[in-house]
Amino acid sequence: MRQLRAFGRFWWDFVIGDDWRLALGGGCALGLTALVARTDLSAWWIAPVVVTGLLVTTLAYAKPRAPH
Amino acid sequence: MRSVILAAAAFAACAVEMVEALTIVLAVALTRGWRSVRLGIVAALATLAAVVGALGPTLTLLPLDALRVIVGFLLLAFGLQWLRKAILRAARYLPLHDEAAIFDREVAETRAAAVAERGHVDWYAFTLSFKGVFLEGLEVAFVVVTFGAAHGDFPLIITSAVTALVVVAGVGAIVHRPLSRVPENTLKFGVGVMLTSFGTFWGSEGAGANWPGGDAALLVLVAMYAAIAFALVTWLRSRYAEGLVVAGEPA
């Protein structure tokens, strides 16, 4: 059981990393794109806008770890 | 055009990871000898080849659109991690990746470790070199499998990865030192932009979006994300300079 948990933890860290919001946001962007693409509306702009928003919001509260 | 960008991105991503693996391998080999290190490298490469050999053909069995959504999501998750960290490093919010410092630390740790030789194999050196090559190589395998499957051209991506391996290993064999002059942080910044762009492009395409301009949209995405990333670096630096953030807390 412990090994299974370690295996899952390894892949979580590998793919999702230390900020799960980025992966969740990326998934939501593609999901929203799929929904809008089923309508007559254009859907190509959704992922770039969401990705840009994700970068800005996750970096907005960043604080330096290393001394300048 | 897409093939050229893909080959360049795969080469850069693989070269960066191999530079990191080379640092670990050299540190262990120069302190404990090459014999067990070579075994560790061969075992790691064989394991990685098995991973690529198993995952690559399996992924290509999926319908193209489903495959592109999965690959797009993975590349977005992975690329955004790289890009976020690269932006924080460029803004000096995180320390820059320094291969020379990592090499010195690895050498000190390896020297301090007890000799764990059983029979003719130094298992400490074997394990360390296996782990170094496997973990860094897994990111290379990830790029090869996702790019190769989504673009439908494994030979191109594998050639790029093998070229990067030959170049890095060749230079490493000649200089016998960590490749600290490789602009690793800049490369990581570029790779983060590329992975995010491909993730956006393929993921949206697989989800049913039609890109205006076709493949040319990929170039626009690369340019746009690069510009946004540079703007974010400038913004973060100016926030620090203006005293709006205080050092010492998590980035």
C-alpha cells in the first residue's frame, strides 16, 4: 500500500507539480473549449486567454525565495 | 513548419535534461569510478526505452482528437510548471539553476557516503547514476511520447532526442566537467514557452477549435507566450524593486 501511494505521489509530482492550479486550469480551459466548439461560436481563443490568466494569477502572489 | 519547431523544441528540452543528468553522472563517476556508473546508465536507458516503447504505440491507438486533448492537457500541465518556474528564476524570485554548484554538492555527498560495494558492483554509484539518468530521462521520454504521438512522427522526435544525447554526452566526454556554460535557465524558459504553446495548440484542436491561419497560429502562440512571460518577469522585478513584496516567503 505504501509503495502504491509512493508510486502515485511520484506521478502526481511529475505531471501536476507543486502548483495544482495550473493543471486544473489547463484542464478547465480545454473542457470549456470543447463545450464552446460544439456551438456556432469560435473557441480557439479560450485556452490562450485562460493560460495567460493562470500565469498572471499564480504569479501575482509570488514572493522571492532567494536574496537579491 | 510545425515539424521544424517541434524538432527544435524536442532538442532543447532533451538537451536541458541531459545536461542535468550529466552533472550527476560525472559527480558520481569522478568520485567512485566509472564501472558501476556505466551499468546504472545502461539500466536507466533500457528502462526508458521500454517506457517509450510501451507508451508510444499505445497512445497512437487512440482517436487523433482524443489523443490531442490528452497530450494537450499533459503538455499544458507540464509546460506551465516549467514556464512559471522559469519566470520566477528570471525575476530572481527563485535561485538560478547552477550546474557547477550542483556538481560540487553531489561530489561532496558522494565522497561522504560509505562505500557500499558488494562483489564487483558499487551499488551506491549504480543507484545514484540510475536515478539521475532515469528521472531526468523520464522528462525526455515524456516529450518524445507526447510530441511523437500528437504529431504522428516518432522518428523525427526520436532523432532530435538522440542528437541532443549525442551532443551533450560528446561534449561531456571531452570536457569531463559539468556543462555550466550551457545557458540552461534561458533554455528552460524557451522550452516552457514551447511546451505551453504546443499544449494550447493541440489541446484546443483536439477539443474541436479551428485555429485561424492553421499552423501559423502556433508561431503566434509562441511569440505571444514569450512576450507575456517577459512582461511578467519585468512586472515581478519591478514589484520587488518598489518594495511591494518581501523576500523570504514561499515563491
